[in-house]
Amino acid sequence: MRRKISLFLVILLMTIAIISVNEAEAASSVRVSLPTFKVNLNGVSIENSYRQYPLIVYNDITYFPMTYYDSRFMGLESLWDNSTGLKIIKTGANWSYQKYESTVKNSNIYNAQIAQFKITVNGITIDNNKEKYPLILFKNVTYFPLTWRLAVEEFGWKYTFDPKNGLVINSTNSTPSAGQLTLPIVTREHGEKGAFTMAGDYFYYEGANGIIYQAPIIGPESTKKVYQLPGSGYGQAIVYANLKTENGKALLSYHTGGATMGSDHLIWLKEDGSFEEIDSGYSVMKIYDDYTIRVEQRFSFNVNNLQVKRNGEKDYVNKGNPDYSYGMFIYEYGVGSNGGRNGQPSKDLYLIGDEIYVLGYYGYYMDDNNAATTGIYKVNINNNEQVRLCDNEVTSFKVVKDTIYFTDQNQFIYKIPLTGGQAELLIDEAVNLYEVLEGKLYYSLKDKNNQLYIYGSDESVNTGGILKSLEVQNGYMVAIFDKFSESQYKMMIFNDNGKLLYKSIENVLLVRIENGKVVFVKDN
């Protein structure tokens, strides 16, 4: 069943300034006037007389103000940078209307200037000096002309004009679906933003002094303290925390103590404002409706380290072969006396029916077992039977319905049926990140500057974009790109059919999709 994102919310950590004439070159002065006809945008009748940034007319064409809220009200984003100039793109989401009211009545005639800085619209460079209807600067804001080429061909707006109704433009067939709110997310000692997630009907975020807050989505001003992070004692005042949402639960994690003798803590932040520590130590775990699956990962060569606990019970029970090390990619390096074995923890852990899917490795560190390799194993939680699903050495894997996608030691991508068998090679280049949504494989290539690709196409999804994170969230694929990328876009959201639903030129720190709502935190 096709699902739809019904609401976009944007958490802003800093307000973006509008483009000022003092920051951009401006030249030849032109005369502009206020419209003498009605203007209706997305069903809103625009009152220009007392509007701080009114629509204006130049050369018989109506001009639209590219303020922060006006552009987003029409489903656009505008971004100014001293080196790249002004960028305007169509995003896919319309914000609610902001009036920009003024107490001073506007005059009918004004002077404005032709903009002289760089301008791109949907990635296409505009030579403003050659335009019959150039972009202009008025009241320190950039205005663009509502020509057919821009309004209809570039932005896809519906556009009509007649003497009775005046100018009528609709950029969307639905009601406005986005808005802005501000949460006091802490900025840490070295400039990093604090932790944040969204679960159910609540936001959870890290505030000042290590306090974790819960705030209702419908009324985020009503905050509640739900957890106090402990002090670090290792170079910073408060431990570094992470918040994530898994199976609808808000989970807080942090590390205390040193690297070897310290401990990871996993805390469940409940909707009633209470919390429960559900794990401590070095481990990876997954919580399902009936069971919790856990793999101890304190040492690289732990054996007999796969555990299962029925929810509601106190103790874990070990599963699998006691001679196996689970949840680690264990590999050999060097030759002879110069060689050895090493291990890297894996977060790949699934429970499907009565079967656990996990990386496994047979052999102890000192065993003379050169033939041993890490593989994908299926372990039955009832009778402890286990089966290796393919002969390939595996570094990571993902289970998607009835298919397993995995990477080998070369970071090539393969797939096998969930039941196991001969592996099919899909990507014969080293990948960095990869995810699968409804059979569509998304991946980044190490030798191509970690650009994002969709299997079946040789073209990058976002040319020049250095992929920073890739995640499947509630039936959508979320890609975030490094803010220093040369790419046009810094965040993209795809639906389960591979269609690009939303894109942003804003620098984005993280994205959460929950209950049909999208929240992204900006990274300014």
C-alpha cells in the first residue's frame, strides 16, 4: 500500500537571514510599483498595502519576494552564499503562510536594483544581465519574476490571470504541509549539536547541562525533563549521548569509563516520562515484540556470546554453537609470525520467526584454523540448530523481506535468498554505505567520492554529493550529504517506489520520520 508523508516539520537551530543588499552587489536602479490587481497564492489573498515585503510589478510582470517564509510557502527553498550566490530550488513541500505584516503603509512607487550576483534556479544558471525580466533587489530582499518560464516550467505552478480574479497561483493541490519550530538543542563543547530523535507523539532532545527533554509534537513548548546524563571525567563535562528511535521506542545511549573497562548504556525513554536501563556493557541488541536478542561484544573473540531473553523475563539464555563467536567480522591479516586475527563488531542482527540471523565465526584466537571465515548464520532459538547460508566471507549484511544483501571483504555487494544458497554479485566496486528499500538498492562508491547511486543506473543521484548517512525510516529512504559537498542538494527523501519526494539545499544534521511526519534538524 502506497503511503504518503502528510506533514513536514523543520527544527531550526538558527534562523537564516534574508539576502541583504549589503552582502550582494547591486547595480542599475529600476522603478517598481505595487500591484493594482488582486493576488491569490495557494488560496491566500495577499494584502500588499501593509506587507513588509509586498509583491511588486516591474516591466508589467509581477515579482515575488524570496524571503525565508514566502519561498517555502510556495514550495521553494532559497539559500544565499557569498561564493555561490543565490540558489533557488523546488523542494516538494509547502509551508504555512506568514504575513510579514508592517505598521507602515507601502507607497505605490519605489526604486529597486537589478541583482548582480550569481543565480541558479533548480541547478540552472541564470544570466541576469541578459534576462528580459531579471531578478531584482527590493527592501534588501531578492525578488524573482512570475514569468511562465519560472513559475510554470521550472516550478510547476498553476498560473492564471484575469481582470476579475487578478493573479491566481497555486504551487500545490494540497493544504500547506510544513512549518518551523525551534527547540533549544544544546551545542556541545566542540561545536557539535546535541542528540535528538522523535518517537510516537514526542520529541526527545539533549538540552543544556546534559538534560534530556521530552516535548509533545503538538505543543513542543511543554517540555519535561526525563533523564540526566552523567559527568564524563574524560575531557568533557558531560558524556556524549545518542538518541534513536527503534520499533517506535526512544532509545538513549552513551558510554561511561575508559575504552576497555568502561561500559555502554542503553536507556529506554518511555512516553510517560519514566526511563528504564535495558542494557549495559559492550553489546548489540534488538528488541522485538516477544524477545530481546543480544550479542556480547566486549572482546573481539568472545565465544558463546549470542543471547535471547523472552520479554518480561529477567535472564538471558545462550543460543547457538558455544564454539562460535557471533556478531563480529573476524578476519586474518599478515602471514605466519607476522599475521594474526582481528575483529570488528557488527550491528547486523535480525529475528525472523524463530530464526536469528547473525554473523558467525568458528575458532578461537589461538586455534590453527586458517580456513575459518566469517559468514551469515541462521540460528534457531528453540533447538539451537544453525546453518551457514553461503560460503562467502561476509563483513556486513541486511535482511530485506525474503532476500539478504551483504558485502564481502572487498566491500562488493551480493545477494542471496533468505533461505541461503549461491550468492549473486551485484556491485563489483567497493561500497561505503548501502541500504535497500522495496527491492531498490541504494549505495555509495568509495572510489567515486562516496556519491550515491541506485542499482541499475550509472548516474549519481546527486552529482558531487558526498554521502554522509543513508537510512531506511518507516518506508522511506533518507540520504544526508556532507555540508561541504559540491552537490546541489544536501538531503533527499525517496519513497518506496524510488521517487524523490523531498530535497533540500539546507545543510541537514539528521532526519527523523515518524507517524507520517518528517523532522529535520539543520546544521548551520
